[in-house]
Amino acid sequence: MNNERQYSPVDRLIIGIGDAMQTLCGPARSTRPFPTSAEECELNEQDRRRSSGYMRVNHVGEICAQALYQSQALTATDPKLREKMQSAAQQETDHLAWCEQRLEELGSRGSLLNPFWYTGSFVIGAIAGIAGDKWNLGFVAETERQVVGHLESHLDALPQQDKRSREVVMQMKKDEANHAEMAIDAGAAQLPSPVKSLMKTASRIMTRTAYWL
């Protein structure tokens, strides 16, 4: 028997609160090894700030991903879909741990606004989940497509010699593309164009803010 099906809504809410505290207070724990064995390179101050800024943005993205998947798993009506959401969330936890490690290696920190990013993403994910599983999946698919685009732009912007950051981002990009395919294969609805545009605008604001804060 699947133990998850025995959880009441209150049980899942309590679990969700625990997940939120773990995400925000950390540290995150990865189930997979750090995705690069490249040696640390010497970065000048400008390149170190650039790498730190982009890895901070990626870290915020993973904070948001945790909130989205946790809230969508909480509101999903199909137990099998809930399991898929939880599996994807574990990979996002790996990403979160990798970004934390890389920021520490660069002598930097996460965003000061992480509680704000988490809360906003949790609310958005819950709304998508309440709208129904196909819209829930549609939101996941579109979110992950946009994330893949952001990560591609980060690969263009990160210093070429910073192989450790670049290889982390490359593995994250592969995983996010797989999450989008999972959602599409599971029956994701196509989101309306205005919703996609609003998501892009919100993501742009988050990215520009998190780079510095």
C-alpha cells in the first residue's frame, strides 16, 4: 500500500510546513554527488562577483522550485501525480544543495529575500494546483521551459574558466528539461499566452533583484 494515500490534508499541511522550514533554514542535503570534479580556478574579483551573482540567482530559483513543487504536491488530487511532484522536488533539493555549496566556495551567500521568494512561489503553486491537475502540470511545464532558457543564458554569462559553476548549471539544465517533459507526458495543459508573459515578467524581476540581493 502507498503510505502517501493515508495522509490527511492536515498531515500534508504539517509536512509542508516542515519542508518550508528545511528549505529556508537548511542546509539542503543532496542525494546525488556534486556534479563536477573540476578543480577550483583563480577568479579575479569581477568574475567572482559575476559567478556569485548568477549562482545566487540559481539558488533563488531552487528555493522557488521547492515552494512550487511542495505546494503543487499538497494540492494535487491524483496520488500518482503527487508522487511525481515529490520526486521532482527531490532533484530540486539536489540543485539547492549544489548551489549552496558553490556559493560557499565562492565566498558568497544566498539571497536576503529568500523567505519572500518562497512564500510567493508557494502561493502561486497552490493556486495552480487548486485549478486542477492539468493546469498544475501546465504550470510546471512552462516554469521548467523558462528555467531552461534562464540557465542557457547563465552559461553564456558565467566566466568560461569557472568550470565548477558551469558544470553545476549544465546538470541542472538537463534535470529541468526532464521535469518539463514529465509534466507534458502526464497531460499538461497549454497555458494562455498572457499567463506565460506574466510568468516571464515576474521571473525577470526576481532574477535582476536576486543577482544583487
